Amino acid sequence: MSWKKTACVLCGNSCGLEVQVEDNRITKVRPDKDSPMSEGYICRKGMNIAFHQHNADRVLYPLKKVGDRFERVSWDQAISEIAEKLKGILQQHGPRSLASLVGGGEFNAYGIPYLVRLVRRLGSRYQYSAANQEFAGRYWAHGLTLGNQGFQFASDHEHSDMLLLIGKNPLMSHNYSQARRKLLKMSKDPDQLLVVVDPRLSETARIANIHLPIRPGTDALLVKSMISIILREGMHNQEYIDRHADGFNEILPWFTDFDVKAALKVCELDYDQVFRVCKEFATRQSCLHDDLGVLMNRHSALVSYLLVVLMAICGRIGVPGGNYLAGGGVNSDPNDPSTWRTMVTDIPAINGMFPPNVIQEEIMSDHPDRLRAVFNFAANPLRSYADTTAYEEAFCRLDLLVVADIVMSETAVLAHYVLPSRTAYESWDGNPGGGFSEVYSRIRPPVVEAEGEQKEGGEIFTLLADAMGLIPELPESLYKTAESSNIRDYRDALMDHVSANPESGRALQFIAAKTLGNAIGSAHLASHFTMFMQRSPAQQEEAARAGFAVGPDQGLDIYQATIDHPEGVLVGRRDPEKNISRLGTKNGKIQLHTREVEGWIKDINPADEEERLKADEKFPLILMAGRHIDMNANTGMRDPSWNEGRRPCTLAMHPVDAEELALTDGQTVRVTTEAGEETIEVEVSPDTRKGHVIIPHGFGLVYNGVKYGANVNRLTKNTHRDHVGTPMHRYVPCRVEAV
């Protein structure tokens, strides 16, 4: 029996896998040593992807809700009825009544752009994304400082000798390629330094050289203190600042005379230890990673801003061993009148997207432009996003809820129509390019066949686009060349059509799916093809460094190489020396000073923060709502038997708290917050900080009619958020009582 190459779809790393299939079922899984990205690395989740693919909740056919039950319908009926209902809503209420709601995309990365394009072509810019559930504050800060809200930082692990992790536990979250392998190697190297800032003794903190057990919610105080120490002691890199930063003199008053020792006392951290971290970070080949521990916490957006300042004054942005600029996106200026804002909650688009935990209010409002139609794809908001109770109420008020998914999720149960999507193992799927200095592309063929009438996400939304009249009439030549075996002739015919009909460029994805996609049996593969049709001079130069000759057929050569190498192929090499030139600011420099944060930063002081952090008598404990562990994968693993014999969903509590509440390990308790309550088993653990309790995310799923574990988002209030809509999942006041 042969092995088929594919990849894990349970997190964004997409580690390479090989699978054996028998009777159309994945029976064996092993890591793919040929994968240039993961190099044979895999975690427990990837070894269990069969539970993701084969489960009793799979949706096989299009479904329509009739009364309080679902009836099977044909694709033609589902698409035509959805289109007619949507046309009526848009005609009566306008495009602001429509929104897309999408997940992280791991199980259907190529399908999501089709839905986003569909909604935008219908006139709506309301794209509610999982990305803005977590990263909106970072996007906002990077837009101000780096000139592009879509910029992320890629750490140069290969040349770094110090890694500072803030609110991040990569031994469990696997947030970058081969994280566990790299961290364990680093922890054993006497010449490297691993520093972890985390309230609890996480798995990564346990192997770190230095662990700063910060008090929950005080990250802004800590980072402001670190900047103050570095500036006061003259540790900053003035040469780098003069060359690459702007506004340095203007920010000095923010940190001068700041009472660092008082601030660190509020953080409950040792001054000498923090001082050492500052000195090491400023003088070493250091890089920094932050994650949800700060991104979904108090002052999250401000912390992201301060971290840019910290890296910039130490000269760690765009340099070897530091943090390179990666990615890029839509720079949605919140102050630009043309930038869409939510009608009720007044949240601006950040990086072109909106946060999912304000959508409930946008639906429930009596505003004439409230949301009335939602297309939900590759997401399960009733378990993944804040405030399950508010979602249940809001979704029941929609005029049209269409859910395209691989399973009958908790969200799908509320839909008017459920459209069955193929999984990543039944579709062509992957990513057109990822990585920083070395850019890899991968498109994976199906390894099993769909057992019902499921379609690729791209095909589903192409059918809807066609039914809504968004695809122009196409010449017969496009269909004929698509059906031929000459991909070059099809490219030329498609380019000629778009050149003669520029408006068709706005529907390019749909045109390729309708013509080439139909001919080759995959809208996603057709979409992958179009991504290599037109390449910028910079992309061509990068590809040439990877061995692809510059010329009109370079894109075709890359496309074919990805088909021939499902494990992934190197498609570009970037010049790290040019990285800092990617800055999107007007003067090409990092903006350290902006008016948007000046008052906020000055407001971060020990006395006021101590007062704000006082415990609520009604909710004396702080809940960390969500935790990456080996036994959860967002909501992508519905069958609980993959964790049989384990304790996957517990409330982690410090022994002192357990003793004070007269609780014992394994006891069932009730956790109550402003949003609601859940019952759960206590796990007494010394690794947990006193006053701090933890529940992992991705549980409370109803599988075969039985609920397994606690739904932590029943405990998170959607209004408990920052100014860009990010929920404070890592700082939820709660109380715990014996049942």
C-alpha cells in the first residue's frame, strides 16, 4: 500500500504528512521527511488527523431548514433559493446588511478568498475574520508604527542567540515551524538564552533560562518598564534609531521619570531579573515572539505598540538574528472616512477585517442598516468566538444564515441552509507561498474521495457568484482552451479576455473556477494557477534565486513544480538586507511617536494600574479563557475518542486556591462570569498561578448528541473587549464554586 503526501490542517504550520488509505479511510499517518518546511516534524495532533477527516458529524448533502428540522435538497435548489433570498435582502436593505464570517482557514485555505470576494462583489466590506478575533490590536499598532497593518514579525531563529517569548507557549501552540524541536535545542545550548514571560509555569517556561511569572494583566507596565530601563541605562542602539526610526526624541518624556520599581512591584516581578533581561535583549542577537497571552489581554493593542518601540530602540527589526518584516495586507486607516465601520459598535476595519465578537450587536440592533444575512464558512462561532449565548440569540434573528462546513457544527444547527464542504483531504488545497527568507509553495491533491455531494469551498461560492450574476459572459475560447491539455494556451486566452474586458479582472477567481476549474475538477487548483499568472519584478527576481528562469513562463514553471511536489517546493529566496526597506511609512522609517497612543501610554502608571487590577468581590479569580494543549485543536477535532483516557478539558487551579475553596482534584465545580456559567472538573496544579484559573478552548462540542467538555466561550462576554474589538479572553474575572 503506497503512502500519499499531504499535510496537517489542525494549525497554520501545515506540517507535512504521509498517509495510507484503505477503503477510502486514512488508516496510517507518519511525518513527511521530504517536507522542506517541517522536515519530518509533527506533533500529536497531526498524527490524529483521521479523527478530523472521519467523524459522525460530516455533512454529506445540501440541507434546508424546514420548520425545526433539516431536509435534504439538491445543489440547484439550494443555490437558487439562497440567491433569490439574498437578492431580496440586498434590494431592500442594501449591501451593509450582508457579511461574511470566516475562520482561520486551516481546513479550507483556498475556499475562504472565494467567499470574501463574493461578498465584496455584492458591495459589502463586512468580513468578520478569526484573524481580527486575535490580532486586531497588533494590526492596529503595526499600521501606526510600520505603515502596514498586515505586517507580522518573522523571527530569525537561525541567527539568533536570544528568544524572548511574551504570552506565548510554543511547546504547545506550535506557533511557528518546528517550534518544539527548535526550542528544545535552544534550551540545551549554553550560548543561547530563552526567556519566557507568562503568569504560569507553562511547558515552555519550564525549559527556559529565565521565567518572569508576571501578574495577569500587567504586560503594558512590564514593557513600559523595560523600555524605561533600556533608555535610562543607555542600552539603546542610537545608530540604528537615527537611521531607521522617527520620533525618538518625542517619546522620551513617556519613559523619563517612570517609576520602574513601583511598576514591577505591581507586576509582581523581581527588578534585578527584569534588568538582566533588558540588558541581554539590548546587547544580544535577540528576537521576540508575543502571542495570545498579550494579544487578548488588557491594553493588548498598546502592548503591541510598545513591543515595536522596544525592538526598534534595541535595533532588532530587519536585522540578522532579530525580527524581520513579513506578510502585508490592507492598511485600513481608521481615520479615513472611506474606511467602513460597524454601524452599531463603531469598530473600524483593521487590515480590511472586523472582529467576530461585535457581530452579535450588529445583528441584534434596531438600526436600519443592521446585519440581516451572514455567510459562515470554515468557522464555528458558537464555540470559537466570544459569548455563545449572544451568538445563539443573534443568529436566530437573521433573515438568512448560510453555513458552508464539513460538519454539522453547533453553528450549522442554527442555519437556514447548510452547504457541505469537502475537507482538505478531499480537495486540492494548500498555500501559494509562505516563509520569510526562503519562500515555499505547496498545493496538495486529494488523498480520499468525498462520500456524499460535498464540493470544494471555491466551487460552492463560484456557484453562488454565478447565480447572483457576478460572472460575466465568457467567450467559448476560454472553455475550449481550459478543456485542452495545454495550460499555456489557457493562460493566454484568459489574459487576452481580461485585457479586452478589464472589469473581468474583478471576477478572475470565479472565471478561472468556472472554466479551468470545471475542466480539471477543482476550483482551488484553478485558483492556485491564477496566482502565478502575473508576478511582480521582485517576485520574479526571488524566484530566479530559487532556480526558476525569468521570463513569461516563469509562473507556469512554478505552478507545475508545485503540482509535481505536493510536499512543497522552494519558489523564492528573499534578500534579508532589503527587509527594512519594506516599511510602509511615508518616510520609510519606524514611527515611534504617534498621537493615537500618547495619552494611553502616559496613563499606564503603577498607582492607577494597581487600582484597576483590584479583585472584584463577586468575581475574585482571573480566568484564562483558552489554552493550547496537546489535546485540543480549536474545533477541528469533534470526535472525543482521540483523547480517550486523558483529561483534556479541566479547570486548572493552584493548590492554595483549591484549599481555600475546599476543592479537591477531580471535583466538579461551577465557573461563573458576567457572561454565563459552565460546570467542569478541577485539576489542581502547582504550575498554575495563585488567583489564576485556566480552561482550554475547543471543547463543549456536541458529538452524536452528547456534549463533551466545557464551552469556555459560554463564559466570555462579547462586550469585554478593547477599542478595536479584540476580546480579553486572557483576563476574565470569574468565581468558582463546588457544585
